[in-house]
Amino acid sequence: MIKHIVAWEFADYAEGADKATNVAQSAEALRALPGLIDGILEFEVITPQSGLDNTFDLAIYSVFTDADALQAYAVHPDHLKVVALIGARRSSRACLDYDPEAL
């Protein structure tokens, strides 16, 4: 099992839309991925919640069957479309992949 966590900060304005619109569109696109790509065991799309601390505008917490499944996800055409969508709108990205059995 491999866990994959990614968090993004979005530009205030990009691709003709404000931050809130771009975050919503990106979250919607991310939510579609588990139904399109094999090997995903868990996939949470996270947006800031009022009253809680937030450093990022959007994040995912995902679990894959193994490293091969994560690699297949990384190069899957549907994932690459979302990468391009978010890439044009984000101002920063942080990522952490890990094997919980190795902790």
C-alpha cells in the first residue's frame, strides 16, 4: 500500500476565473478520478473548512494498492488532464508519498 498526499495553493485569479471557482472546478475533476483509474483504494478531496486552520486551498489524501498502481495513476491520461487543469491555476504544490509499512 502506498499513500499519496498532495496539497495546492491557487492563484487569486487564473484562466479567466477567481480562486474559488478554480478550486471548485479542480475539486470536481479530482473527484472523478477514482471511477476512472484502477488501483485507488481511498481518495479524499479536501477543501478548507471554516473555523479550522488552512495552509492550502485544495488537497488530496489517497491510498493506492502499491507503487505500481501509483505510477500507473501518475501517467494515466485522465489524471494528466487534471494535472494540466490544476497546473494552470495553482501557485504552489506540495506532495508526499509514503509506504505506511516502512514507518
